[in-house]
Amino acid sequence: MASIVADGLTIEFPLYHVAARSLKKRLLAKAALRVRTDESNRVVVAALRDLNFTIGRGERVALVGSNGAGKTTLLRTLAGIYEPVGGELTVKGEIGSLIDPGAGMDPDSTGRENIRLRGLYRGMDDAGIAALEADAATFSGLGEFLDVPTRGYSAGMSIRLAFAMATAMSPQILLMDEWFMAGDADFMGKAEERLASLVKGADIMVIATHDFGIVRRWCTRAIRLNAGRIVADGPVEEVLGAMEAGTPLPAPEPAKAEG
Amino acid sequence: MQTLALPTYHADASNPRRAARAMADLAAGLSSWRLAWALARLDLRNRYRGSVIGPFWVTLSTAIMVVGLGLLYSTLLKQDLTVFLPHLAVSLIVWNTIANLVPEATNCLVSAEGVIRQLPLPLTTHALRCVFRNIFSAAHNLPLIVVVFLTIGRVPGVEGFLAIPGLLLLGLNAFAACIFLGMICARFRDIGQIVTNIMQLAFFMTPVIWRVELLGENAWRLYFNPFYPLLETIRGPLVDGGVSVGVWIAALGYSALLCGVAAAFFIRFRSRVAFWV
């Protein structure tokens, strides 16, 4: 059964290119809570601090919190991009991530070439790539533009292509950032339908978002992050209710953090 | 039953199993060589986008170099042109391959930053992409070697095939250099500049233009230059009818050293690269 278990999960970003002492001092003075120097005298930002949670099959989890709370970092860690500096993480199940739709796109290649490239990025065989191509071509509705280099696409067209490629999968664990809310109105109807089926097909979904509407509609559980820590974890209404009521946070806002 | 088949990602900071993960990265990178291959081809295509003769600029510029330097240095160094030109053509092509690869190797992870921070891909894929790109680029010079050999009328015999192990060794070293330089330059951005300077110096210190015999009894000192044995394992069979065992021992020794350092570095710091780029 698909599951995600984090035990004391910690991620720290070293700020290597903060060489100037004065800048270092200023950073440290401003945000002593989150930016610190570690044992080898590097400046590090604690992006995620000692997270403990278990996500089981069927759960739809929303990561909520202000900018820089660590939502995207947590998504990337779950996707296996950042390896934990402390603690333990076990993710069971095939992961599909919708974190950055444009990653790995080549602007000089045509839409069709980009779709094939995406198939290779995912490690697909020829049959898989052909299926992906057919699927993404139909869904994006780009028609003849599929054979035009993506450099010449409008922003909306790029998003349609990126969305079509990214969502042509059926993972057990779906990791999603909130980028997918862009796009023209005509496309959004189609997009939502497709996302809904993707979400339905996944055993677990984790989504980072600011939009409480999305959280209420799609999620069963919310984890609220602040300054890299979990400050609330529970049913959606409980967590969002507390956020809307403006319950004071235990920790002050961070001064500098990765999104 | 399904539980057994589930792909599992497990990371434990107190027990990082670095060697096993590095091996897994290498295996995944090599098995998805088609991705690196496709990306390398794209790189080359995009580099010469809109250019009429495209990557054959590589061939043309090497041809001009070979003819120009050949005429000048055969006179300066008092060499017979029919002996000197094949030597120069092979040397320059191999050297240009090395000299193009090294700066790209220093950049191979930093330039893939967008992908490294968004997609969980094996790092070896980016190194492999750099190696493939340089192989494709260098392959455009092959016709030039054929032309030179045919014009001069000094076609190497069967011993010319002995250059193949040398080429393979060069490829292996290129891969190790991409891993090592790519990682170290992602962390320390000054290294790239240092490497560029070293390569400029190395061009003059390595018998690319000049021939080893000119050093006379000091030729043994060349063994301290790691580029010399690497170059000689390819050039020797093609131009001089073979290479000495000493050259091969030195080439293998330096390669083992580079691969060892690259492997150690890769095992220790692989998981940190996402934070460095």
C-alpha cells in the first residue's frame, strides 16, 4: 500500500555564496531563528525542521502556510530531489510530480519533440512515448502548433502543452504545486476534469497551495507549515478554521527562506 | 501482493548508504543513456541553430588550423611535412576534443540546474550528456583525418585499430572528469576559471604541435603530464605505428587515479549537489 512516512525529517539549505561577512552577519542578526551557522561555519537556512507525519492510502493532503514556510521544499524532498540532512523519509509507491511543468522543456524544439523528450526524461520505452505523444497532442489541442518550436508559443499555449505532458501519467503518489491554476478559461474546464481523474486515480495526493477553495474541495487533511515546522496537522476544516480565525503562531515569521 | 512490487524511496540521514546510492545513480544513468543521447543531440542542434553548415564548422576550423599550423611549424621545427601533417592532424583533433570537453565538464551540472532542482534524475545522466555531446562534436573531425592520411599517402596498417582502446579510455576519462569537475565546480565556482588556465598551459606542455623526439633525453619528463599518455595511446597507433607499454601503463595509471577520485567524490557528495547548483 502506498504510504509516506517522515520521521524527524530535516532539510537545511547551505548558503554557499554568502561570502561577505557583513551580509552573513546581517542575515544572522535578522533571522536568528532560521538562519544559523552550522558546525563547519557555513550559513544554513533551516528549510524543514524535524517533521513527523505519516500519510496513508486514500489521503489527500494539502500543505498550507505562508511564502517560505517550506511547502515546495517538502514537495521536492518527497519527490527525492533533496535528500534529508536529518531524519528519515520513506515513500512507498510510484511518484508522479507536478512541481514545475516547464522543467526540462527545450524552447528550440517543437511541441512534439518536447513531448518525446519528456517521455525520455520519464524513462519510457518507444511504445510509452508514442502513447504519451498521442495523448498530450490530443489533450493540449495545439493542432498545427505542435510542429512549431515552443519558443514561439504564447504563455497560455506553453502551459497547455506543459499541463498535457505533465498530467499524462497515473502515479500512486501525486505531488502537486499550485502552478496548474493558470490557463485560459476554456482550457481550465478540461484541465480540471483531467486533474480530478488524476487525483482520483492516485492513492495519495500531496498538494502545496495558498488557495483554500482548492483545499476544501479536494483535500481530506491539511498540514500547516510555518518557518519549516509543522504547526497544525489535521482535518481540513480544523486547520483552515484556525488559520482563518487568525490563531497566533508559535514561531515568528522567517526573514529569509526558500519557497 | 502489491506491496512487494511498490517502488520504495527510502532516505535515512543517520544511515545514508552513500556507496549503494551512488551505484544506483550510476546504473540508472547508464541504463537511461537514451535520454542523455537525445539531450546531447539537442544541445548540438541548438548550438548551431540557424547556421548553414552547422556542426561542420568544427571540421572546417580544425582543417584551417591543421593546414596553417602544419605549414608554419613544419618549417619552424624543420620537420618533413609528410611526417608532420598526420601527427599534427591527429594530435590537434584529440587535443581539441579534450580542450572542448574540460570546460564543458566544469559546467555540466551547473548548467543543468533547472532540471536537477525539479526532476529526480540520476546525476550521471548530466555527465553522460556532456560526454555524448563532445563525442558527436569530435566525430565531425573524422573525415579530416581520412583526408589527411589519403593526401599524404601514409595510411596506418592494422595496428591503427589499436587506437580504439585509447579512444575508449579517453571516453571513460571524459565521463569521470564530467562527474568530478561538474561537482567540484558546482560547489566552488572559481575552479572553472582555474581549469581554463591549466588547459591553456597544458596545450603548450603537451606534445600536440611538437614531437616527443624534440625533447631528446628529457622525454621521460613527459610522463608527469597526464595528457601525454592519453593522447599518445590514440596517436601512436595511427601515426607512429604503435605505442610503448610505458605509455599504456601511465595512461591506465592516470585514468585509475581520475576515476578513483571522481568515484570517491561522487559517493561522498552526490546527495549534496541539489543544494549546490
